[in-house]
Amino acid sequence: MVGNSAIARHLVAIVVTFLSVAGFSQRVDPYADDPNWYRPGHPLEPAEPASIQTLEGFSIEKVLSVPKDAGSISVMTIGADGNLLVAMQHHPGIFRVTPSALGKRGGTVFEKLEGDAERIGWAQGLLWAFDSLYVVVAEKNDAYAPGLYRLLDTNSDGVLDETRKLFEFSGSGEHGPHGLVEGPNGHSLYMVCGNGTPVPENIQRKRTTGTIGYDHLVAPGFGNTEYTEAGWVFRFDPDGSNAELIAGGLRNSYDIAFNEVGDLFTFDSDMEYDLGTPWYRPTRICQIVSGGEYGWRSNAGKWPEWYEDSVRPVVNVGPASPTGLVFGYQTAFPQRYRHALFALDWTYATLYAVHLEPSGGGYSGKVERFASGIGLPLTDIIAGADGALYFSVGGRRLGSAIYRIRFVGDSSLDTVAVSTAKSVESNPSWQLRKSLEDFHGHPDANAVSEVWASLGHSDWTIRYAARIALEWQPVSTWRERVFAESNVPVLLTAMLALARQGSERDFELILERVGQLDWNQLDEELILRALRVSEIALARGGVAVQASGESALAGKRNLMPHTSPRVNRGLARILCYLKSPLVIELLLDLMEADRGIPSVKGVELAGQNLRYASPLLSMAETPPMRDRMHYAQVLNWVDDGWTEDQHRRYFRLIEDALQTTRGGNGYSNYWNQILDTAKKRLPESAKQSLSKKGSVLDSGEVPPMAEGPGRLWELDYLLDRLGDGFGERSFLNGERMFAAASCKHCHGMKGMGGVVGPDLTSIGQRFTINDILDSIIHPSKAISDQYQISIFSLSSGETVSGRVISKDARRMTIGTNALNPSLQRSIPNAEIVEVKRLPNSTMPPHLLNDLNESEVLDLIAYLVSGAESNHAIYQSK
């Protein structure tokens, strides 16, 4: 009964796996009144330190269990006296935490502050700075509108007695206003807001250069995408004056942190529903640069990270829900960790140490798992005055606690050299980037001549800073210089700036100039830049420049198939937008060539939150087809030139992907969106011809849904309920529930259903009702070797997932797609570096929780009967 993204509405009912907190009945869903996506998937009680895994030499201790009536900690800061100040997500009140002495158990003091601090809360940002407490009210409440507030002690009596509202935000909640930090200059603050937070009108100064208009070609069936500031970072003075927008286009970064040379970083979130799609982007550590645009748009509108006008990530992390950030400079840790950026993941209960290295004008990074465990929904992290790290867990009304991490190892072994502020500041590329950023946000008569040569720099961070500086200058002062430029790298960056800031006539000239380039002489990077320039000119110019685009770019078809998948994707987007029928057969070949690439990043963390992890497990077992989806999507632009065989092949490839691949909870929905769009765009004659011969056009079966209401079903309760027998049960409804609970997708009954898991026809003859219920409610308790997924790390650096089919002294054969047994891969044993078996079943827990009691009993009766309608279990008594 493995989960399926096509029936995501059934999976979202998965709820808390472990319920042990006193006062809550395990037969009551504590999140019954919340949206399904709000269900946390964490135990209600925080983990005990002994169960938390961390690196050798470090010790973790719990210093505070937050009283239930106080709320659940969302944010922390260090107060003026060096103690911790904390605020709650859904409750009022700021609390002071005086931790116990290092290495001592007990003695932590937890007290609520008086005055204005007693009444404010609902926070997702907290900072003590400039003799004030700054509180970001993010959750809606009856006392304070969402906004940034400054609390002051006006009479120096130790009580915060005055509250000033500095900014009010129309966005709220978990995609609303978030964290803030003191600026490196010592007289400003920086704050980050999520993508659900419009920029207030009183923030007029900006360093970003986005303009209204389309900036990404999105195929039919999906909403087009215009410029949006989305998640953004701004800077302001302590009193809220002189506010300036620094960057935008983030999804939902929760916190920000400065390194020792004043560069700003964040941990940006992904959209887990998009897992497996060509536009999915994992969570990532990003440097927040002046004028930065990070390309977040909804679903298919997201910019690929290689777009020239998008700030590229420092390092991709993987599936996560980013929360707190802090550098370890104030800790008493070994140097490697004292210079690390510590990043929190709420969903998979993991604390990462990110090791940054200077790279050109920016940074690269490596991610290390520093601490993790079940029951660690991490919310915030700070460095204490005692040299330890403190992190909080909680959020979404979960039980809350504060933990302390100390280094207790042998400090004499600390010989690891790390990059220092001096080495960064002496880096010529870093210095050049900073000097170019001085031209951001305002016109300057010297800017064009000063930045022009840097437009062609080999380091993208330099090109980016130079282009933003150019875009801030009046277009009339540099337009002619663009088309007079002969240096191709400089020309491409200059045309990108003009495509973003120019007029319709500029778009036509840009397309003409791009078409004149000999693309066969360009490397991958330059081709991608040429494609991006072309895309913006076409998107902004629309129908008016269509003819210019066809004339300039139609001949670039001869570059396909290119050795670069990114080039193939980019060319396919452009040529299909121009409705070229010459690409149909080629793209169908590329669709067929994509058999799915096993996705294993993050799957090792699945056991720490099975409620969120089921798509990861499914993708490891039935890998998604990203390239096939991309080409299927963009081919919807091409209306003419299809043969009947090509149409049939196109629909067959989509049907195959729907039946044999899995992704996030939106993956199958997106496939159906593409399919529905393709059906609607078919000429009537083609519809009739294809329908006569049988095709996916005729399929329209809607999977049955449970009526509910569901609940948190437990083994003991259901066994008690069945103590007197099944009563009168419905065979037909049991058959419906076999599909509604996702069983049919992966398991067969009498030759019908899936093949991912074992056939269940004879399950009632081989197992007791106790065993059947136990295997559904606790699927990871026992996993057959035959159905266990393994992760193979190869000497090439590649990672592959699958089931072991056979092995001998020389080779191992694995099945890479459980829904398509013909897809196998043979790997020489000598190339296998490591094999890890996943300890968790790919079948998610609590699949019954969408069903009401009668539906659960009908399903169990159906399983016991072996799908036999005349079984004794259906004989009325």
C-alpha cells in the first residue's frame, strides 16, 4: 500500500506517528481542526538527549522542557544580560531562560517577562539589539497586527514599557515575516520575509532591478510567470527609517546570518509537492547579494538555477523545511565548526553544519549532518555566552524544549585550517564584486565605463554584480554600446540587461543579434546564456517579436540533441514556443530515452518524519521522469505538423510515465495537467482517429475517495472492535477502499492492481487479522528483503537506488523501477563503494486514517476474503 502522488489527497491524512504526551488521547487527532498540510509528522514530545545522534566529541543535553501552557518556542535571541529570550509561535509572551551551568542537570530558570513583553508574541523573529527587543509578529491574533515591533525600556527599570510598530505586513503565517539580524556595520538591521509577504509601500529604496513583465516562457496549461519580489530581504535603521530592499525571489527563507566579512546567507526552502518535476529545486544555502534575484515562482514558473539572471546557490541541501541559522564564531568548538554555518531543518529533524569556502567573488560549500533524531522539530539556534550552541524544538503546537551542544572532545586535535576573514578580503574577485555593488541602487555617470569589461568576466558573481550596476543606469546611455560590442561574453551579458530593461524594438534587435552568433562555436555556458537572453526577449516582446524569433532561432535546431541536457531543455523550450514542427520527432525520442533517474537525496532521513517522507521513498523505488515531463510540457506549444503516429506515441509515453513513476504529491497532477492540455489542443479529426484505435484519450477513471471522517486508527482499538466479528460488511465498498487507501496502486488482488508490493490475494489465509492490521499501521516493523530498497554509492560518485534482483562474485543486478521490472541495471561489484538498506518501508504509516470506521472494516474484510464476493465473511448473520 505504498503512497502515490496521484492520490495525494489520501496521503495527506497521515498524522503524528508517535503520541505520548500526557493529556492527549491517542485516539484523538490533535490536528483535526487544521489543514492537512499542517499535520507535523513529529512526536508530540521532544526527544531525550540520549536518542539524538551527533558527531564524536560533542555532547547534547536538554536544558529546558517548556511548560505546556506556555506554548511552543519558535524563535530565540540573546538578551542584554547574556541569557536567552524566547517567543512562541501561537502564544503571547516573551520568556527569559537562564540555563543551568555547563555540565549540570537542573537549575534552568524559565520566567515570563513583564510589561509590554508579557503581551506580545505570535513570533517568527526575535532580536535584542540597540538596547531594544525587536519582535516579528507573524501569526494572526487579536492583539497585534503582523509586523515588526520595537520594545524599549524608557525609564531603565528593567521592564520593556513602550512598543513601537516599525513595519506592518499584509502577509502572515509560516510564509510571512521571519527572522532578523543586526547588520555588520553596527547601526542597521536586516530582515527576511517569506513569499507570502508583499513588500510594504513604505519601502521605496531598492537595489533590485526587476521590472513588470513576463520573465519565463511557461508552456500552455500552466500559468505564465511575471516578475515578483516574492521572498525578500531588506535593511533599515534601528528606528525603522531608511528601509531598502536588498534582494528578492526567495521562496520562504526563515532566517539570515552574516559571516565575519559581512556577507549574508540564508537557507531557502523548496516546494516538496514538486519533487520529481523538471522545475523542482531542492532547499539550498544561498548568499544574499546586492540586487539578488533568486527565481522563485509558483510550480512550473520557477527559474532553473543556471539562469544567468538568477543568483546561484552556494550549495544544494535536499528536502527540508529550513528554520534557524547561526555561524559558530562565538562557540568554543574546534575551528572547523567555529567557522561553520549551522542550519536547521524542521521537517527531517536535522542540524547541518555548512562549511563555506571562498570561490571567486562568492562561496562554495559542503554540507555535513551535525545532529539529528526523531522528535527534533528544530525551530531556532543561537550561540550562547558560554561557548555552547543552543537550539529549540517545537512549532505547530508540538511539545517544546531547548537543548545545549558542547564540545567535550580533545581540543589538542584541532588542526584543521579554515578560511579566515583576511583570506576572503584579500581575494581580488571578492574586492571586485564589492566595488561593482557600490553602483547598485542609483545612477552614476561613471558606472557604464567602470563596469563594462566585467560583464564578460568568467566568474558569474562578477558578471551578476556588473549587470545589476548596468541596469541601474539609464538605458539610453548604453543601448548603442550593446550592439557595437564584439566580445561575445560581454555582448551576451549586456543583451541580457537590455532584454530585462529595454523596449519592443530592443527585443527584435536582440533576437536578430543572438541569431547571428555561431552557436556551434559556443561552449555550454555561453549557449545557456544565449538561450536565456532569447527567452526574455521573446517573453517580454510577445506576439510582436514572434517573427523575429523564428527567423533568428529556427536554425538552432541542428544543435539537438546536444551533449548537455540543460541545453536540450532550453532549446526545446524556445523552439516549441516558436511552434517549430521540426522538433516533434526529436523530442519524442528524448522523451522515450528518459527511463527515470532514481532520486535518493534525502531518503536516508525518511525515518525521522514518515508523514513527509513517503514521496522520497516512492521516488527511490519508482524514479520520476523529469526530462520526459519537460518535453511533454513544451510540446503543447506545437499545434501543427504532427502525424497520427507521433500523437499516439506522445500519449503512450505520458500514460507510461503516469503508470510507472512517482514524485511529490503534485507530480501526477502535473502529468495530468499536461495530458489534459494536450487533449484540448488536439484537432477534432485527431481526437476521433485516436479514440477509435484506443489510447489514453479514453482513460478517465477517477480513483474512489473515502467518505470519512477519518481518525488516528490504532491497532488495539480495531482489534477490540473486531472482537465480536465483522458484522455486515460490503464487498463493493471494500473493493473501493482498496483503491481509496492506495492499496491497489502497489498490491495485486486476483491479478488486478500493482506489482510494487506482494500480491495480497491469499493474505487472509496466511496471516491473522492482528498481523494484517499491524502491517498496515506499522509497515516498517518488518520488511521483506525481496521488497527492501537499497542505496548504492558507486566509485564514480553516482548514487543509485533499487531492489537487488541477483548478485554473484562479479556483478550485482538491481531493479531501478519497481513498477517496470524490465528496467534493470548491472553494476560490477568493484564499482560499489557502499550499500545501505533503507530501514523504512516505502509504504507510509496510517494509510487508514482517511477512512471512517465502516470503511476500515470493509477494507479489512475485503483483504481477508481474498477479493471473493461469496466469501463467508459476507454472509449475513
